[in-house]
Amino acid sequence: MPAHESAQSVPSQNGTAAELDLVAIGSPLLDVIEMTTTQQLAMVSLEKGTMTLIDLVTANAVQELMGAPRFVSGGSVANTAVGIAELGGTAGYIGAVADDDVGRTYTENLRRAGVEYEPSFSESAAGDGLGTGRCIVLITEDADRTMGTYLGAASTLSPAGVPTGLVERASIVLLEGYLWDVPAAKEAMRHAAATAHEAEGSVALSLSDPFCVGRHQREFLELLLDDVDILLGNEEEITMLFGASSHKDALEAAEETGLLVVMTRGAQGSVVLTPHGPKAVAAAQVEKVVDTTGAGDLFAAGFLYGLTHGMDPVESARLASLCAAEVISHTGARPEVDLRALAGAAGLLPE
């Protein structure tokens, strides 16, 4: 059931409201965050403003060049799940970690944030010497972020690692585009999408990164045919997905899919494709942009929270914009204020 057909909670198979607003499937990664300069960034062979998959040797080498990084349990859609919980919603998470100190710390951190997470530690990761994944986030003076990602145990996610019961309890299941780089994880996400639809839930896809879209354009377009109801991406990602020459052409192509699509455009706000056509939503004001890490993740949190709590897509995008504005006002991909109180004071929570 496409989420834009009804802004109310999506019913589960037994006809009752879903127990969880969101279940997110992604890569559990320990974020290693530090401010840097463009000159320093050039020393680590990562392309500015993108996410690059790296091996453990490279990850360790980059970390050695860092001074005093900040460590946060993250991963793109894990940040979204935390944002849902901070808004007062209910969220679960699916992703593979190793049975190591980092994996146990990651699990405890996510649970403390209010997200339901029962990992089955990956035996194959232990056998292959893989540790829990990490994402090195280097933030330059212009608030752009460059990421080097070591997937580690996250690359071992398979259909067997997807708890069917958890997926069936979700109003919306959110798939992380980044994870499409892992062959076994593709099947895990397809399995989760089919399970969600059988339980009358909806499926959302976060495109994650332009380079990710470039690698998997055809497969992502195929997903839109039967597996996805809600598409989330920024202007560059959605334009690349549809092979368009401008964001307006991309929106026209997206509109033909019949899906609920939201395109973020940074300081220019966002555009939501509604049953009544595209609607522009202004960006929430922020005094100073410090770090864009997590902006899309928290935008998704506000948007999907709104959809699962009776708000229409445009109202949901306004809430999403506020959530994104909060997270870009400081370093790191997690809110530093009471997100629900902030949204309530702005009059953006559902009645």
C-alpha cells in the first residue's frame, strides 16, 4: 500500500495498527568524525563530498592521520531510526555486526536511543576476521562531508538475518541504498520488501549517495516498479537516477512512477510529489551550517514520522526540514536537543 494513499498508520495483516512506525535495514557503522581542511583531505585519497568503500587497512591508515575524532554509533538509516524515536515514535533496526566490543557497544548505544535492535551476531564475520563496520567522516570548512566506509560485518547481511516478525510489525520499512553494494544484502532487502507488502506495510528507499545511484541505477529503477512505495533522495541523486538534465526533468520522470517522492535541495528546501502535483517546501532556517552529515537521514526521520502519525506529505516535509536543520547546526548525525520539544514549539507535530 503506497504510503501517500493514506497518511494514517498502515494496517498490518491482522487488521490492527502496526506496532512500529519504522523498521530500517542498513549498515551498522561506528561513525568516526573529525573536522578537517581541504588540504588534509587530499592526503587521504577520498573524493570530496562522496562516500567511498574502503578496506580495513585504508580505514586504519586514515584514522591514524586523525587527531581526536568523535565516535558515534551510526549508519544512515540507523540515524533515521533514532530520529523517529527522538520524535516520540517507535522504530526497529536490522543490520549485521560482529561479536566484538564495537558490535556490543553499537547495540547498547542504539537501544539506549530507543530503537529496538536484537542483532544476531554474524558468525561468518568472525570466521573471516571482519569486525563491526565503521564510517570515517571528514568535515571540511564548507560543512561538506567526505566519507570512507569499511562495511566489515555489515557486508554479511543475508535474507536469513532479516527477522520476519520485526518487519511484519512495521508501518514503513526503510531500505538503505548504501547497502545495495553488498550482493547478499540485496536479497535481504528484497525479502524484507516482500514481507512488508504481505503485511500491508509500505516500503521506502533512501538513495543515500550519488555514486551509489551511479553504480546501481538500473537496479534502483527496477525496484521502483514493484518493491518501493516511497522514494527519498537529494536533487543530485534523483536527477542521476532518472538520467535527467535538470531537477525539473527528474521530477517529471519521478511523477510518472506514481510513487510518493521527496527531493531535498539543501538551502532551497524540498519538493514533494503529491497526488495533486509537486509541492515546494521551504528549508527551515539555521543560523550556521556546521556539518551536513546526517541531514538526509534526519530529514527522512521527520518525513516518515509525519506520514505514520496522520500528517500529509507536505506537513511531513516541513517537520523533516526542521529535523535536518537541527542536525546540520553541529557536528555529528544525531540531534543534540530534544527533537520532539523543538518540533512541538514550532507547531509541527500532529494534533
